[in-house]
Amino acid sequence: MKLFAPALLAAALVSTGAFAADLAQGTALGHTEDEVRASLVSMGYEVRKIEDEDGKIEAYVVKDKSMGEVYVDPASGQVARLSMK
């Protein structure tokens, strides 16, 4: 029984960490909404919505039951901000 709690905690940490492990600030995704969508889909994300907001490309994504918002600078094509929920 003593081993169960640490194993459960480790599993929880791994599952939430996997979401952001392949996506971080500075990750290159593309310069247009279509390029960003294609990059995210190829990384295994479901793109629920993508739009321009405050000069950034904002994508609402889901992966492994975790949701997040990805903000991409269209000039550099890189992730400017990442918000996981």
C-alpha cells in the first residue's frame, strides 16, 4: 500500500507533463493560422479554435484530456505564450 500513493502521484505528474513536454515557449509552429494548426495536429493536439487576437495567433487545444491556449507570434512563428488548464 505504501508504494501505491507514490506511483499514483508519479503517473499524475507524467500525464500532465506530457502535454507541455513537446510544446514550450519558443517552439516553432508557423507564421499563419493554417501552418500553426497543421503543426499542432501533427504533434497530436486537437485544435478546437484558432483566431487572431492582439496581434498573435491564438489556438485552443486539447491533448490527453488536458486543455490549453497557445499564442504564436506570426512574425517569428514561435510560441510566445502557453497557458495550460
